[in-house]
Amino acid sequence: MKIKKITLRHMKLDLLSPFVTSFGVEYDKDFILVEAVTEKGITGWAESVAMLDPLYNEETVKTNWHILEDYLIPIILKSDIQHPDEVSEKLFKHIRGNYMAKAAIEGAVWDAYAKETGTSLAKALGGTKEKIEVGVSIGIQESIEATLSVIEARLKEGYKRFKLKIKPGWDVELINKVRHAYPNIPLMADANSAYTLADIDHLAQLDAYNLMMIEQPLAHNDIIDHAELQAQLSTPICLDESIHSFEDARKAIKLGSCKIINIKVGRVGGLTEAKKIHDLCQENEIPLWCGGMLEAGIGRAHNIAITSLPNFVLPGDTAGSALYWKEDIINPEVIAIDGMITVPESPGIGFEPDFHKIEKYTLFMKDYK
Ligand code: OSB
Ligand code: MG
């Protein structure tokens, strides 16, 4: 397979409601959409999950555009590709870091490859599930009452797991009240690195509330302090920000830094690396779930495909399009029924990009040949 043309688009979609975390507020979503056309005229699609500002990690829309344009796209355009795993190998061999940029181009190649071979992306990756379970990530609200009403709405829609964003001053009292209102819901907290080891006693109070896990309590680049914290908490720690690669996952498991891992395809540099981490975690009995980055439909489709692998045993953040957007850029939109999403069986990502909507939300585009 040869890629003969790649188009990058800077997209901007308004979020239905602002998403507030310990690191900031997102009102809208800027992202790069990648379109890769093969010599046979088959098109693969993917989104970069890098955000406009370096708040979650160091990558941004601009750094991704630069790395894609000046380094990654030239490598792809001159490669003869038998399998997408080779693309991953090439990108990792020649360029350090910049995982979200790598994942964006590698993801488009995976979609094109699956379409050329007539398989769903899920099957091409080794997926086995027909349906996946999904939960919701609930940002920091104006009050605990407001949080309870968001939970109530999502519970009625059937979502399988409730993740509340926490930060110092918005944690123990919140979880206490939510747990008392809903004694049995699958509940977890995500701190996005808002704490340090000095907060051990404070975080240990959360052990009283039967949380499924606490996600990324400590620094975005730490696996040492997390091991010390995990040894003192009964609640499982799930690492998000700290796991960038197979090697990070191997070391975190070895040190006991977490009992659960959230895989974000963009954060680890692509689907091939995500598969490797999946297999490692399966061998080590570390349960996985698929994290979200407020993706639009194409990124969401990639997340659904990877979640069909067997060790994604916990509900992920890949909720339905309607929770995020007035209109999504794919047909049909991603729909969760009773907290379940059906994994498409048609070739590639299994959702059709909607050109009219893609055009409507494009700020800037450029072709590379
Ligand atoms: O930490 O999981 C996170 C969104 C943007 C950046 C980081 C995170 C998130 C979410 C939202 O929690 C997940 C989603 O619904 O896509
Ligand atoms: Mg997280």
C-alpha cells in the first residue's frame, strides 16, 4: 500500500457545555483531522487528540501540525506499507516524542489499511467484542447539587460508570455526598495530577467510598510517587497522563504504581503501541479501559475499535456524540444505548465522515503529495 496524498485540516467544534478539570476549562475543541488517500483511491481518517494549549500534555495543535508537516508526512509519503505496524516502527525509529502527532497519521494509515483489506478496524486490530461498555466523564460543576443532577441524567441514559473530575477543595465532600445519594453506582475520580505525596492522608479519606479507582492523582510524569501512594491506598490507582509507552507501562507495573491503566491511543503514539500495551497488561492482569480526549466522531470511532480488544474490561470514556456536540462530523453519530456501543463491522472505522459538516467546521486546510 502507498499513500499518495495527505490532507490536514484544523477543525473547531463548539462543546455543548464547558468541560472543567483541575487543569483548565475547555469551551470548544480545536483539533487536526488527517485524511490519507492511497494509490487505489481508498481514504483513511484520524484525529489528533492534541489540544489547543499544552494543559494535558506538552503537545498542541500547532506542534502537531509542525511535526506532521515537516517530519511524519514526508516519511509516510515515501513508504511502501505492507502493514501499519511498520509505519509505527518507522515513526518511532526516526522521531522522539510527539506521540499524538504520530498517532494521528498512523491512525489514518490503519483505517486505510483496514478498508483496503475489507476488514473492520476493530477486527484488523484483533478486536473480539461486538459491543463495548461506556461510561461518562463529568467535569467540575458549579455545585454538588449540579453534579448530582448530571449524574441523574446520565444514569437514566444507561451509562455504565461515572467519573468525576476532582481537585483540592472539590474532592472528599463531593464524593461523600455523591456516594450517599447513589450508594451503588460504579463511581471513580480523576484528579489530572492535582495532588502531591503531601496529600496522602487527604487522599486516603477517599478509601471510605468504594471507588472503582482514582485516576492520575499525582504528577503527569510520575510513576515513583504513585507507587508509594498506591501502597498506602486501598482504592486502585489508574494511570492516565504518566503512561506514554509500552516501556512506561512495563515500569509502572513493575513498581506497583497502579492497578489499572487507561489507554489513550494518542497519548501512547498510536494503535500499534496501544495493542502492545494491551497485551502486556493482559499478561500482567492489569485491567484496561479506553480514555477519551473529547474526540469528535472520527477519534471516537478509533476508540471504539481499540476497545473491542479483550482486556478492555472496564467501561471507557467513549460516550455518545450527543453528550459533546450539537452535530458530529460522522454518519451515523456515535450512539450509546443503555451504556453500550455496537462495534461497527463495515470496513475501516465503520462511520462515514460527513464532508458537508467537515467543511463547515474547517478553519484551515492543506494538501501534501
Ligand atoms: O483526563 O481523561 C482525562 C478530557 C480531556 C483531557 C483529559 C481527560 C479528559 C476527560 C474527558 O476526562 C473524556 C471524554 O469524555 O472524552
Ligand atoms: Mg484522565
